[in-house]
Amino acid sequence: MNAPDPLVDVLTQDAAAYGRRDALIASLYQGVTLKQSFAAIASAIADELPIDRASLLRRSGATWKLVATSTQPSVDSRARQVRLLQHLVAECVRDSRSLTFELGVAPHGQRSSTDASNGALDAYLDESGCREFHVETIDDTDDKRASTAFVLERFRYADVDENQPGIANLLRPFRPLLRGAVSNAVQRSELGLGALLGHWLARTWANDATRRRSAGALAALVAVAVLGSLFHVPLTIPVQGRVVASNYRHVFAPADGQIAEVLVRDGELVVADQPLVRIRSAELDRIEQTAHSNLATAEARLDSLLASRSRERTGLAEVEEQTLKSEIEGFQSQLEIGRAQQSEMTVRSPIDGRIDRWDVSQTLDSRPVTRGQFLLDVVSIDDGYDVLLEIPDRHMGDVLAAAAADDQSQLGLTCTLRLLSNPEYSFAGVVEQMDDTAHQTIAGDSVFTARVPLDAYHDGSLRGGATVIANLECGRASAAYVWFRGVVHWWRGQTW
């Protein structure tokens, strides 16, 4: 039997309301760190209530610090508006536990705090330009002191009904949820690795059988760590890199134009000054055609003048003849300059080497180019190749320690290299150059670049861009450190 339509509507509305409330609760309890959690809370409240900005502050000693807002991913503590808000919250807490200001509800506004915070409020309102402002504090569960404050603001102001609820009234049904979410976020941030470990140990050692097994495993782990610290083994750091030519030249387009002919292929051996690409310029072609046309016209006029003049030479005819001859010389000079410029449009190899661009014909043939556009590389095959190794920033401590132990700079560190395309064959190398500053890869990792010459590798199979895997030899270290180096690096990052 179908339910009446009004009942269906009521149930549907209730289900939608419960769904929105569940989504709000889920949004309020996100994040791991205090900054992440407060940012999630501020965004959730700003989305649920008709406000423009929600902010959360945390007490730090005698001062207050703005942790997160709903409008910006990060907080600039040096900004004047941020400092004024922190000062206003401090004054509010000193006077009372809340402060509300609503422009338009009463002729001169309404303020629930004492006059001590009026100056701080006026300064903040002048700086921020907000029309409605509400701040409220949450006490710490231990000492019952105000430890967290949330601020709600509206910046837009329109003609509204005086009976419309202000921010404080709008917040009333959500106040328990907000206070619970803030308290939970503070507890999550204070629950560090030590607290988790203590909780796990308390549960583990409560059972006799589990306690014996855990004690045995812990003793074995301690024994392995102690024995590992007594023995030293080689420390190698695995890194990756790529093959680059020691000597190469980039070739660029000398001017705007269109590729008329590609004269080389990828991998082809060339000599210095050998033509590589011919480029035609429409502007130069137009100038040359105009010069040809003007030259032909001047020569025809001169021939006509010489054929039609009488035996007696007149002064006027001689002047015209000399003028035409001068014009012909000028047009011939223009043609010579145009041919020279067209000759410069032929791109030539700057050095002896090999063409290095796998798609040179597909990319360049009959394509328009602009002045300075990259065309191809010419790689010198006589000067060999280098490997550029990318050493992650987290390993630089071990690299520098090994260099210091050998009483040298990072130069001279030996390494074993393998081509990813031929991993069965390995060869040795020595780091001869290393960058002083790190750079970021496409993946966002911070790395230092080290250069290793490949003088000993002469089988001719190397090509620029080939991937290399390498092991940097960084002396000797305790076996425990070598085995658990990843854990040690992680722990250093967590305890900093």
C-alpha cells in the first residue's frame, strides 16, 4: 500500500537532512595535523552557514595564532589583517568569551564585550571591511582555559530584515558539532607516535602469551641491532641518471621561414659546415622577385633607348642612359644581397659529429619555423659521453660524510654504472663534478646532479638520453645503519 504523498515528502526531507548532517560531520573530522584539521573544519562551516569566511585560532602561551581559514590554503602571519585578528581575539578573551558585531541590526551596531576590546575591533573592521563578525572560544579540557577560538565573518551587506538571525543565532544548532570537532582535532594532533606506541605496548603486555612472544621478538630485534652496530659493511647508494654527450651543439633556425628541405637523418654522421636544413623565406623570395622584375624593366628600357635614338647624341638621351645604367647596377646589387641572405638560410653543422633527433624529418619537413627555434642537435662522437646522476637530497648526508672521511670534496667518489638497456654489462666511473644546489625533478623530488665521464666505454652503443642505474660507493658504515637506513631517514623526518 503506497504511503500518502505528504508523508513521502516528509520522509524524503528528513532523509535529505540526515544525509547533509552526516556529510557535515564527515567534513568536520578530516585531517591529521592541526593545520589540516582546522582547515577542514573552517571549510565545512563556511559551506554550511551563509557566511563568507571562517577562521580558527589556537592559543600559544600568552598569544593567539591564526591556524587556518576557509578562504586561503595558507596563512601569512606577517599580514597586518592577520595580526589585527590575533590581537582582537586576545582582547576578547581577556574581556569575555565571545564577541559579536552586526552592522545594520541596530543603528550603531551591538557589541557584547566591554569597551576594552572596542579599539581592537574598530581597527580590525577598518582593515578587513567585514559587515558581521562573531568570535567564540573553546576551553581546554584539562585547565578549563580558552585554548581555541573560531571566528565567523560576513563581508557582503544588503537590505535584510531586522528579524533575520545573525551569525551567532545561525551557529547555535551547529555549536556542539563544532566544539566536538575542534576538541577531536586538538587530541589527534597531540596524539603523536609516542602515544600510539605506548597504547600498543599497554595492550600487548596485558596478555601473558602475547607478552612472551613480543618480548622474544623485541629481544631478537635488539640483538640484531647490537650485532649490526659492531660490524661495518660497504655503504652504497642506488641512484639513477641519464647519458649525455660531453660535447654537443644545439642548432637553431637563423630566421623566420619554412623548411624547404631536410638534408640529414637521425644518426647520420656529418662534418663541420655541412648543410643540414634549407629554409626558404617568403619575404626574401618576394624581395628577389621584385628585384628581378625591376632589373628586367630597366634593361628593356635601356635597350629601347639605345635602339631608337638618332645618330646624333643629345644631352637628354645621355642623361637618361646613365640613369638607367645606375638603376640596373642597383637592382643587380639587390639580387646579390638577396642570394647571400638566402644562402645564410641554409643551416650548416657547427662541428663534426652525429645528428641527434629521432624525429627530425617528421618534425621539420615543410614546417614553418621562427627565428631561434630549436631544430636538432649535433653530437661530437670523438669527445665521448657523460652520465648525469640525480642524487636524492636525503642521501646527500651520506655522500658528504664519505667525502669528508676520504679527506676530499665530493669529487672523486667512485661508482658502478649499468645501462638500463644492457644491465648485464657494468663499468666503473668517478664523480668529477657535482652541483652545489639542488633542483626539482618533474616528479617534485629534490636532487643534486653529479657528472661522471664515460671514457672507458667505447663500444659505440651509447646514445644521449639513455637511462643509467648506478651505485655510489660511500665508504663503510655499520651493518645496522645499512640495513635500516630507510627507517633511520624516516625517523629523522618524523622527529625533526
